Amino acid sequence: MELARRRDAVIVQASTSEVYGDPLVSPQREDYFGNVSTIGPRACYDEGKRCAETQFFDYHRLYGLKIKVAWIFNTYGPRMRPDDGRVISNFIVQALRNEPITIYGSGLQTRSFCYVDDLIGGFMKFLHTSPDVTGPINLGNPTELTVIDLAERIIRLTNSKSPIVHLLPAVDDPQQRRPDISRAAAQLGWRPHVDIEDGLLSAITYFDLALQHAAVSN
Ligand code: UDP
């Protein structure tokens, strides 16, 4: 009985576009094996996720375990932590405080940002697919921006006086990242809808209130 119940369970891995490392092809499709350092500062995260995936797929092959593996690209929206160090939270907080916007390196590296509601919508559709739909499947928004473009948009949308400063590049920072979402479109009937500036405005409103609240409680 216990075993039967376990066999019916579906286990989901919230994996990551980091499995592509610093990709040499763009956009990234699920059949691309990636370009990942095994020893750099990001390796623990990237290789950890990849190692977990090997176990998911081995258990699926060996024991018929029902698995679903999603490769989640950069996601943002309200309720991020202001100090999580990621680019959108950093830039919005810096812009709202009129502090320098810190770009690591040239700012010509790219990312593709997915609004959280879109991402969750894709995730829910994935969860409700038949057991043969195991993934991996890219979940993300294919609209690609340079980091400098992102900084300029956030400065404009917040009416900020922040200057842009360039700091040292992050080690092993992926230079381009953009999902090919044709598998998600075909298997889930999903694609994201929220425009980057609409999503940024909603995140900005959230951070503005969060910072005011933090200032009042201090
Ligand atoms: N980044 C930046 N300034 C910051 C934070 C991040 O220029 O204050 C850059 C970072 O070097 C990377 C991109 O923004 O190229 C996305 O960084 P994040 O940590 O948000 O996501 P990830 O690199 O994991 O995709």
C-alpha cells in the first residue's frame, strides 16, 4: 500500500537555466547540453542542480518514478527580498534610493526576465500534464535584454537620479541567456504574457512600499 502510494506520487524538480552555464548557443533549447564550469564559484549551484537531475532521471528509468523537471529562467516580481542580490531587486532598490546602479562588468551580458505570475502559470500547467511529460522543459520569457538596458529602464520607470557605475565583472557570469520555449508551447500550450515594463512597474510599486515600511519600522 505504502509502495503503491509512493509509486503514484509525482516529484518535481525546480531546476534552473543555470544548467546551461555560460551557453555558447542562443536561444537555449532543451537539447543543448550547456557549458558549465565544474570548479568556479557558480559550480556548486549549477552542478548541484545537474547532479539532482541525473538522479531524477535514473529513478524514472529504473523505478518508473513520476518526475517533472523544469528549467526556470530568471524570474522576478513583487515579494522578492530587497537584499537578495539579484539584478532586478538590486537595481530597483538602488534606483528608489537614488544610489548608484551597480553593473557588474560591461553590462552587455543578457538575461530574459519572466514575471512571476507567468512562471507560476507555466509551472501549474506542467504539473497537470500526463506522466510521460517529464521535462526538462524551459520556463521563462524569451524577451532578451542587456543588463545595461535593464538599468536604463528601471531608472526611467522610477524617475531616479541614480548614476550607473561599472564594477568588476562577476566570475563565470553567463554572457547570454534566452530560453527557447517551443517545447513549453507544444507540450503545455503555455507562453508568458506580461510585458517587461508592466512587470517592472508592479515590482517597483512593491519595493517602494516595502522600503517605506522598513523606514517607518526602523
Ligand atoms: N548584475 C549586475 N549588478 C547587480 C546584480 C547583478 O550587473 O547588482 C548582473 C549579473 O552580473 C548578471 C545579471 O545581472 O549578469 C543577472 O544577475 P542575477 O544574479 O540576477 O541572476 P543570474 O546571474 O543568476 O542569472
